[in-house]
Amino acid sequence: LQNFPVITSATTTGTTTTIAGTLDSKPRKTFTIQLFSNPSATDEGKTFLGQVRKKTNRQGKASFSFFGPAVPQGDEITATATSPDGTSEFSDPVGVVPAS
């Protein structure tokens, strides 16, 4: 079983959305983290935003940042993590808020 990423923030400037998060999984493995936007209270993974590849450290931890297209304030961001061992469930959703 693959752990899902944890999204720690999702902010928008109106032209760019910045997403940050962490992954706690197998040590020293490379993961593809795919990010999605969803209108609030809708199905997970509605609109694919992009992906980042990250390698976990010897404790199995990695942090990531993603800069992508504008996502409307109030929409939610979800993510999955994929390695050769499989793909995680969707992460818990995090609402998009304006950048401060």
C-alpha cells in the first residue's frame, strides 16, 4: 500500500496556483506526485494540473512544491503518489485560498 501525499497549502494569485505538500513513504524511492483541482464537494481528480517527481530521503520523507495554472479560489486540490509499487489513494482535499 502506498501512502498518499499531504497537501499543506494551495494558494492562487489569479494567474498561478502554488501547491506545497509532503510525502511520507518508502526511503530513497522516487515518486511521481500528480495534482488535481476539483470544484468543492465534487469527485476527486476532476482536472489534472500537472506532476512533480520527488525522491524520499533515508527516513522516507519528501516535500514538494508545484507551480501551475490558476485554480479558482474555493476549488479544492487533491494529489496522488505513484511509484513502481503502485499508486496511492487521493489525498485529503485542501481548499485554494488567495496568496497573501
